[in-house]
Amino acid sequence: MPGRSYMCDVTVSVTVGNVSVSFSHLQVQPFQVKGGNFSKAEECAADMSTTPSAHTIPVKTTVHPTPTPYPVPKPTQNNYTLTDSGGKVCFMALMAAQIQVNYTRTTGKTGLAIWDVPKNTKAAGTCGNDTASLQLVFDGGLTNLTVVFVSTKGWNDLADVDTDSGFKASEMVLEYMETEARFPDSVDNKPSRRSRLILFTNRHTDKHHRITLSTKPFVDEDGDFSKKIQLQNSSSYTLA
């Protein structure tokens, strides 16, 4: 049975606290890639609607990104592929991605750090029958964005899966360095401050959509003080 891809041209966002990761001009196929080409695409509902609407990824819980006080430049669409041990393409993604972080300046006012996943960013990750991941490391290693996909084939409870593409995004993790150049006059600026955020993680347990948001300090492997923000949904997150 051929695989399916998922397509969404409009901007979709994942927002937790003061951090937002936005995607646009998206097409992704993490499984069953044949001949290095996308399979038939499932198009997101927002693309087919004639009425503009807020659309988030994952969809079942709408989270609105923080408004910005001025127009934000649009990021450039990039092409990412992964190959298996035999050199065959096993994962494909087209997308433009942008990160926005609101922070507090020493003046007490709110600052906004914006940066894109730059053109020609190299992709890393894994391919598998049931799980695949895409990892984008850029800014000389200062920013790391990882998305994990899982196959929904064989799931008994498909009521929570809003996509016919046969897969869903199960986790997204963002790590970034808070540098003076990107976060000027930040009250939190200090050397080697790195933040790691689990933007969402899926635990498929029931049909309710309970959301818990927890924030706690931790020390990463390099001994740097950071913060961890985790958004959990007890049912499935999908890319529809």
C-alpha cells in the first residue's frame, strides 16, 4: 500500500508560553517514500476553507500565537530529505519554519526575538517503519529543532486521529541559546544560557483533551541552567 504525504500551505503554529514555532508551505512524508517523490497528499482543512481561521499544529487544541507589534518577515521554504542505509530517500519534507520568543528587557518592556530556519540547513534524523524523526541544527549549533512522527497504522482507537495520511506528529522539541545578539538587553541574559522546550508530546491514553502546562528549572548535561516547558495532551496530536 503506498504511503501518503500531508500538505498545508497556510501558517500553522505551536505555541507554549512565550515561545512559538511557525510552519508554512508544508509538505511532509515520513514513511513509505517511493522513488524520492511525495505520494498523494492529504490537504489540511485550513487550505480548503474559504474562511480564514486559526490553525495550529497539532490541531485538536487551538493555541493562538502571541501577536507581534509589527510585520514579521516570512521565512524561506526549504527541502529536507533523509536516506536509509542503502542510500534511498526514506523521509521528505518541504517547509518554511520560524521561531519567535517574547522576553523581558531590562527596561521592563517586552522584546521579541525572531529567527528562521535558514536556507540549506542540513537535516538529520531517523527513518523507521513506525517512528521517524527530523532534526534541524543551525546557527552553528545554537538552535536545534526536532520533530518526531509515528505511524497510526494498526491503531484500534482511530477516533482521535484526524488524518488519513497514516501518521501524526508525536513530539516536538526546541533548544536554543539565548545570546546577547539575539536577545538584546534581556533581564535573563548570561553566558551560555540555553533553553530546552518540549513544545508538545503525545501520550495516547484516552479521548479527553486535558492539557497540563508545567514549568520547572533544570540543569542540562553541560551544567547550564535552563527552563523546561512541557505541553501534554492525553489524546492524539495530529497534523490535520
